[in-house]
Amino acid sequence: METALAKMPGQRQVFFLTILLLLWKSGSEAIRYSMPEETESSYLVANVAKDLGLRVGELASRGAQIHYKGNKELLQLDAETGNLSLKEKLDREALCGATEPCVLHFQIILENPVQFFQTELKLTDINDHSPEFPDREMLLKIPENAQPGTVFPLKAALDPDIGSNTVQNYTVSPNLHFHVITRSRTDGRKYPELVLDRALDREEQSELTLILTALDGGAPPRSGTTTVHIEVVDINDNVPQFMQSLYEVQILENSPIGALVVTVSARDLDSRIYGDVAYSLFQGDGVSQPFVIDKVTGEIRLSKELDFEEISRYNIEIAATDGGDLSGKCTVVIQVLDVNDNAPELTIRKLTVPVPENSAETVVAVFSVFDSDSGDNGRLVSSIQNNIPFLLKATFENYYTLVTEGPLDRERRAEYNITITVSDLGTPRLTTQHTITVQVSDINDNAPAFAQTSYTLFVQENNSPALHIGTISATDSDSGSNAHITYSLQLPQDPQLALASLISINPDNGQLFVLRALDYESLQGFDFRVGATDRGSPALSSHALVRVVVLDGNDNAPFVLYPLQNTSAPCTELLPREAESGYLVTKVVAVDHDSGQNAWLSFQLLKATEPGLFSVWAHNGEVRTTRLLSERDVPKHRLLLLVKDNGEPQLSASVTLQVLLVNSFSQPYLPLPEVAQDPIHGDEEMLTLYLVIALASVSSLFLLSVLIFVGMRLCKRAREASLGVCSVPEGHFPGHLMDVSGMGTLSQSYQYDVCLSEDSRTGEFKFLNPMIPNVIIQDTGREVKGNPPCRDSFVFS
């Protein structure tokens, strides 16, 4: 059954209109049952499952519920068998009163999907009540001059049964003067009238006593009796007459006590005491009368509070009696008008909590609304606040379902407080509110998320094993086990680098550990991925890239490439005595396998045979003369140089250098000094020259035999010491540090052909032949051109 949704500003409201209700009733078929009242409890009314065409057990699986207006539990449903039985005896008169037929409407509600079935139970009347007169005795005063055929009204007996089971006939005990006749009112109720058959004589008999019997039409019939006392009075010719035989008035149910309802009036044409009229309530309609009448003025006033929902109409009879005890009657019909004095009632029939997130339209709650007022006072409007993803739908008569408007997201909002507001259309409008707390249950719809897509961690080389280097953590906006994260490593497959032996992770908190000491010179860094997986079903995961950068420590001392320090004898450099001040004697070349400032080198002259003769440039290792040589200078000088880096702690290496002063030098760019020679000094020089030539010849012959062997040894040592071009970080260098990148520590390109003899460890001579540079070591990143003439040649730039 589809009903209309009417929207008012700021609210989504569902109108339950009477016209739509009538249309629904006219087009729906209810399941009808019938049974007599007063049937014993547990009586089997019917099998609902069979009548609804459902399978055995389907009522239980679909959470069947039975609901009767007013939340009375009159019937009980066995969901397993589908049997509908009485929970207690049903009294038709208590449930329906005088309403005929007596039909009880109740609903059967099923879930998954939500369905409503209208069911009716008709209670048939049985003759379980006897007629009962309102008074055990009635007093009737009749003048002695009453003519035969005069009719005297009597109070009727009351029987709450209906139809043929209510009062059908009246009889009177046998006597000589009266008989009783049974009359019918417009509503079908029977009442008695006493008819005079024979004239009365007060002097003969001043009073009579009769037994009036009321009989119903049941089988067997039931009866009730009352005693009628008749007093014979003196003559009173006129009976009081009311201005109207029927008074119809209306009164609001919230009228205060003492409010005037109506004023009745009667007159009597007799004089004196026979013309004085007194008013009284003659008989009501079997219910307690909340009215009183002023016996003098005839004003009927309210004596109790009225309730339209209990009794909406009163029928009372008013008697006007004169001084001669003659009376007349009239009927007053009082219609109680409804006022909006009952707030709507809201009853939750089904509540589904929590509601899974991401599910489609879901029924959260089923509830019913009711208002015992009538008309607009009983028409209801239901609504919820408009800032939540829920809707109200009218489904069946006064039933509504609260459903989700679309999929919910627990991560955005995990709980909703929904206020259902039910208002009537009366004046003033009355409102009832009910708040439902709906919790959204979590499903695993969010993968763990890292704060960054990549992380860079730093670790100092020579670290201790199992060192904690950082924590990679992820968050999961789900809850419970869906948010419990387990971390794992995803290592690249590199046969040359076994990362599994280097790095590990704590699966519970993402802490990363380096398992063994790292060496910057062997490994500057490595990459891997960290995976984060939750424990949902199915499990979701994400990954982050982690780069571990190894920081250099100053664990390598400077290594001297030139002069070679692999022999016991220091390297010998030749210095002509004619050299100018600042003459470049040699250049110390060194490298450091560390990086950064740990590889920044500086040079220092620690010790010299002649301290003031030589100096070393701190930033490039060039050894130069500081003055002109003189004859007084010793021919052989020993220099001790220190090469140190800029690390912490500072490491260093020492270099021993031997300089031999010679009077002449065979290099073409070094001219021989032009001096006059005397015969004796000339002979000495010639002798020296012959000695040098002889020594050179012998050394050359020996060198030819060992040249290959020496070259192989030197090349092997060069590879082991990582001979080549070393680069240092770009940037500003202190003035006292050397630069070992680019062209090296020499300001010009030099090439020396080093020829060593077997006894060169103790010799003081070294021959250097100038060669055309044929090996060019260029900047890093450029190719090396040419081939050196021998493996023992070193090119320093």
C-alpha cells in the first residue's frame, strides 16, 4: 500500500489522510474470523500460516508479530506452528459495548521483507447477562380518579447483551387493576408501560404492590425483577407538560464541572400545590450520569468531567412532578464534542540495530501511531529531522517504517539520534516525540592508509645489530578487527643484496630494525616496501616505499697514492740547486674512501731536515721550496708529511719524502747553469757523469728483466687501493683542504716514468725522463683517452 508523503518547510512529513485510508480499506482484503464471546483461553482461533499461504516455520523465520489497537494482548501467535489462539476470555460487552457487530481489528507484521496483514475477529454475543432494573423498588403515585386505560411509564430494565439476547418483554404479577405493555424506543430498546384496567378507590385500597419482570430473548431466557409500589392519591387533574418532549444539546468534553448544559421547563395548569413543579432525573441510559438538575429551575449542570473517548453521547429522561405527585417526562440527548486533549501515541514494533554500513535501503524500525481523538484532532502527521539519511514511509493504516535513504558510512558518522515527531491536526496541535539511537556497524571498506607514500630513514654506518631505525605506521578508519593492522616487508629479489638479513619489522607496530652493522663504503642505501594489512574479511592492504640511507662515518684513514709508500725506503725526489723559490718539488696525492667532510683532506709538513727550506700547501699537497738553494744546504733532505681528513674523530696518514739536491737536471725546460769551470772541478764533474751513466746502464738492464713483474704488482696494488679519480661533494671547501676531484692536487698535468732498480731501496738516485703526456684523466663522467706506455706509469693531475 503506497501512501503519500507530504513535505512541509524544514521537515519531511508523512500525512495519514482519511481519504487515503478509506481508499485503502475499500481495496484491501482482510482475513476474517468469528467466534462467540466468553470462549475459554487458549482456544484455537485459526492457523494463520495456512490462511496466509505461508510455509511452516516461515512466520518464525520472518519474526512474525501480532498487534492489536491499544497494545492489548488479547491473542497469541505461535510462530512455529502458525496457530492463533486466545490469551484470555473475551467479553464482547467489555470490548465493544452496545456496538454491533463487535469486530476486533489486529495486524500481523512480518519481516524480511516487511509485510502487513489486516485481520478481523468478530465476537458473537451469547446470553450471558440477565436484565437488571436500575432500582430494586419503584414508587408510583396514581390519583384515585384515574380513568381506565391511563398509561403510566415505568423505568426500563437494562441488559448489556444485544439482539435477541437483550430485553424483549415485560410482565407484571397478576392483579385486578393493571397490566403491562412493552414499547420500543427509536434505538430498539424495550421499555414498560403500566396500563390501568380498573378504576382505583383510595378508600378501598390506598396502595398496591406489583412485581415487574423483564425477560430477554435468549435460550434459555434470562429475567430480572423489581417491585412497583403504587400509592393511590387524591385527585390532581393536570399532569405537568414540558415545553419540548426532546431536548438535543452539545457540550465540549473539557467543560468545567458546574457548567450549564441545558434548562428544561414544564408547566402544570393546576393551582396551588398541584401547580408547583419539581424537576428530577427520571432515568439514564444505563451509565453513570455526570449531570445534576436543579429541581426548581430545571437547570441541568455538569457534575463530573466528561471524556469523549469514553462516552460521546448521553440519553437522559427528566421528570417534572407537581404537588399532587403527577409527573410528565421529556428526553434530553447530550452530545459530547471532542476537543484535542489526547496527544498522539507512538509504539515501536520492530527495531533493527545496529545497521550495517554500505547496505542498500534497510528497514531500521517499524512503529505505529494512534490518537484517540476524532476528526482533525485524530489525524496524524509523522516526521523526522531533515539532516539525516533516513526516510519515513507510511506502509499500512497507522503503521510507518523508518528506512535508510541510502548506504551509510560508519567512518563519517557511527551513530544517529533520530527523533520521530508525531503531531495531530487539532487546535492546539499536540505532539509526541520518540528518539531512536541507531548505531552503524562497521564493515571492512577502508584499507590501511600510510601518512606518506614514501619514507626515508637514515642510519649511521657501523651501527649496532638490531638497531631500531624508525617506525612506519598506518591508520585504518574502520573499527574492531577491521582496523587491526599487521605490518610486513616486501623485499626486492636481488641476488647480490640479501635484504632479508639486513632489515626486519615488528608486525604489530611497524618498528623497523637493522639486523647487522652496515658499511657505507659497501652499501650507501637500499629500498623496500612495507605492507599494512587489516584483519577484516576480506582483508585490505596498502604499501609504502621505504628508503634506508646509510650515513658515512669517518672509519677510513686517508690513503696516499703518491709517492708510493709500499717500500721500506722513502721516495726520492731530485731538486736542482738552481731551482727558484717556490719551485714545485713534488705533489702528494691522497684519497679517502669516506664521503663528505670525512673525505676533505688537508696536508701538513711535520718534520724536515731543513725546516725553512720546504713547505707544503695545505689544500693541494704541493711541496715547494721557500727560498733559493745555497751551497751550504745539505744535499739530502728528509721530509715527513701528514695527510688528515676532516672527520670526527680525525684520521690521518703520514708520508715520508726524500729530496736529493743535484747540480744539474736533464729536463729540457731546466737550463744548465752557465759557470766557468776550472780543470780540477771539471774533471770531478766528468767523473760523476761517467758514474751516473754506468749506473744507469746497469739499472736499465736489470729493469728490462723485472719490469713486467713490478708492473703487475703495482697494478694489483692500484686496484686494491682503488686508484683513480675520487669525487667529493660539491660545495664550499675550506681553504686548507685539498680537492681530490677533477684534475687532482696538481695545478698542471705531469707524467713521470718511474723506473726502479733492485737496489733502489738504498740508492739515492732516481731518473726521470720527460715524456709527452699521453694519458689524460678528465672530469668525472668523461672517458679516459690513450694508453700509458707501461703499467708502472702514473698520471697525476
